[in-house]
Amino acid sequence: MDIRIIGKAAVVHFVDFNGWIARDDDMSLFLYSHEPERVMVHAWKGYWAGCSITKLDNSLYPDLKWSDNPRQVKLKLMIS
């Protein structure tokens, strides 16, 4: 873990995070702590089920589609 001082009082921690990203059929992008599983509600509708950490900005990973398998990622998170 990196610790950096920004300004006079702010301490920021940088933490490496290994997780998974997947996009739901409505194009919502989520970060998961473990590989999620595809759940089909109907033949045309579904979502990813798993330990979701947070919803991500939909503009990230534009090449990732609902039809793709979840993608494993290594991120550096900034915690202040």
C-alpha cells in the first residue's frame, strides 16, 4: 500500500484491488470482488449476480458487452 500526503492534512492511500467487471444487459457496468454468474430472467433479459462492490461509470471499458464473459481486472484504488 502506498501512502501519500496531498496538501497539508489530506492522507491518501493507494490500494491494489483484484476484482471482476461485467456489464448487465441494460449496459450498466459493475465491479465485483469475485467472478459473477450470468442470470437469465428471460431469453433476452438478464444480469450478473455476485458480490458487487460498486456501479462504475458506463463509459469505462466501452469494448465490454453484455454478451462477453466477466473480465478480471487489477485496479489501484485511491482512498482518502
